[in-house]
Amino acid sequence: MRKVKVAIIGAGSAGLSARREVAKVTDDYLVFDDGPLGTTCARVGCMPSKVLIQIAHDFHRRHQFTSEGIHGGESLHLSQREVMAHVRRLRDRFVQSVVESFESWQDKLICDRVRFISPQVLQVGEEQIEAEAIIVATGSESIIPQSWLDFQHRFLTSESIFEQQDFPQSLCVIGLGVIGIELGQALSRLGVNIEAVTLGKSIGGLTDPQIQDYALKIFRQEFSINTHGVKQLRSEPDRLEVVTDTGIIRAEQALVSIGRRPRFKGLGLNKLGLKIDENDRFDLEPGTFQVKGESIFVVGDVNGQRPVLHEASDEGRIAGYNAVRLGQSSECFQRRTALTIVFCEPQIALVGQTYQELTQNEIDFVTGKVCFEGYGRAIVKLEEVGLVHIYAERDSGRILGAELFCPDAEHLAHQLAWVISLKLSVAQVLALPFYHPVMEEGLRTALRDAADQINTQHPPLEMLRCQETIVLRG
């Protein structure tokens, strides 16, 4: 039996980050991945989707040319085959960049399927490998309900959509989470007839009821949306029928984006007697991601906690740091401020604590609001739409979170995440510089609205006082 200090299952974002931490201490490790290599983000997630979304945004912009005095936009046309060839070309570039990073440690990579024999022993082919610590970072995969498998020949998922040469004339998008709203809107703008079905109003993860209703109104200007879910699926020779409470949607194919599940089928984890809940989640030590009572760490999308790349990378680093030091006292690390960005248009972003979390936890908070309709910079950009809510603690004025549905939310959300991480109050942020005319001024408007509602008296001027008194001499 071969013995190693650390075994890492999965060479995605979390697994690769874990490997880098382990390699700082020892070269006594192995990484297992049965492929395809290149990370979920680069192959079927963040990167190819953003290429497709960028093309859709550029093409959709033609509708505003005439109002700016730019003529000829109505004659623009696209080739879906060339669009998808461009998406795959850039996708392959991103993947290649990841794969090339393997070269310096190729001798540590085993491209084969692996499974647990015991909590510390793995089986790969004919060989058994005992590891002092094992990191599971196998990612996630699209959910297809068991009762829908008979229709899967008409399904697209995030794993298959970027392999299409072109798209059908009609497509039903089932589920408007991050993937559904991003790809659904992009395909609609690329000429596909989109009809969407989702359950509830939480488009892109939004939880604030007012912003949910506003976003729903805006998106319905581009394609139809049913918020009561799928009642039944039926198959016809040339189409799929999606039965809803208001009628039947007939489409050539469906994009199924109702969520993702941990990918650990075949790993044998169910035979280890580990505690796993009904959502296939492990009982992990907070701050270390170690399975309680075991030398196993579960990180990245597979643990279902924060399924985004930067969080997976952080979890991998934490697990790698502790796994290679197993037997010493474990180090707990503080999570970064929660940050989710959805690249639809307008963009959606969730920062810190959401409206739902604050409400469920019975936090006493105020909501500062800004609407970008009639807002200077938004008018200039011809993007006069959007709503932002910033949540602050009523007594102290400390900023707790925000939900955004507006242009440039990807940038505004980062700035809010930074000030939340620094535990700044509304008054402290209002003392920071805001240029004119920029979208960031909208944050100041929302913060001023919040300042008028908090119990703490705010300064007479939105400026910091000098440390020493300045005497004016005349």
C-alpha cells in the first residue's frame, strides 16, 4: 500500500488552491482527477458564459444606436455558428491556461477515478493509497430530476450548452437562478425565442421583495416569465411541452437550470458512515471544512456552502493549510464578506447579509434606497434602470448588506463588500469621496436615505473633521 501525507480528489479551483498550500510544506501528496481537466469555471461556468453574454450585450446595443445618431444598426446580423465558435475558442484558451499550470507538478497528478475504501484509504485502479489527510474537491453538476430523465434528449445544461453549433428557434428556460437568467437573457438577445418558467420571484438569488418585483417587471420586457413552476413535462416528436398553471409552453429544447448538486457519486463516501444531510451536505467544522471526527476535508462546490470560484479557492487554501499540518492545532480562518454577482443586464449583486437573512435573524435594520431611473450617469449611458437597497443596523448605522439590480452592479458590489468587511458605518462611508458623474453616486443617495433612518445622529457635514483646529488668520 502506497502512503502519502495528503491526497486531493479533484483538480478544480478548490483542489488546485489546496495543492498549492500543501506544496509549500511537502511534496508528499497526490492529486486525483478523472477529467476533463480545466476547472468548472473555465470549461462550463464563469468564463464561456461571460463570452456569450458579452456578445449578446454588444449585439443588443444596436437598438440604441439611432437615438445617439448612429445609423445602420438595423442591418447588423449575426451567425450563431460563428458566435459559438468564438465562445469555444476563448473557452479553450482559458482551459489551456489552467492545464499548462499542471506541468510543474505533473508527476503528482493521477488521471483516474478514485473511491474510498476507508476514511484514510483510497482505491485507484489496482492500487490502494493511504493518506494522513484527504481533501475532497470534486465540484458539482447540474440537477436533472429523476422523473425528467426520459426527456433529457431535449435538455441543455451548463455542461452541454457551449458545445452547441447553433441554437433552436425556441427554448424554454426552466429555473431563473444565476445560470438561467444569465444564459436565458443572452440567448434571447441572440435571436432565440425564450419562454422561462421558475418557482417564485427570486431571480438571480434576489431576496428583497421590492427588488424582486422590479426585476421581474424589467426582464418581462424581453421574454415571458412564469413564476409558478413546472407542473408536467410532455414530449412530442419535434418539441417539448412544458405544462404550467397558465398553459403549455412548446419549445424545441429546454435549458434546465434548477440548481446544482455535489459531485461525489462513485466516491464511496456513503459507505464511510459519515453524517450527510438530505441535501448531501457534510457536518463540517466551521472555519476549517474538516469533517467532524475525520481526517477528511470537503471544499468548493461539493460542500454546497458558497458555490462561486473565489470562495472555492479560499476553502481550498484553508483545507490545504490544515491538511498538511494535521495533528497540530487547526487554524480557523474568517470567511470573506459574501459576494455574488449575476451578469445579466442590468446586473444583480448580493453583498453581505441579504434582506432574507436579516429578516429571518430578526436584525433591526433600516433600508437605504436609490432608483436609477432619472439618474444622471444612467441617462448618459442609456441604461436608465435599476434599484439598490443598502441595509444598515438601526442603532449603530453599521452597513450590514445590500441587494442590487442596476448597471455596473459588479463594481458597486465590490465597493460595498469592502466597506462591510471594514465594518464601516453609514456616516463613515458618506465621508469618503464620490466623483461626479458616476454610478457610485447612487450609493451615496442610498446611504443618505439610510442615514435619515438610523438612531445614531450623523455629523452635520458628510466630511471628516481635521485632527487639529485650524485658526484662520485675516
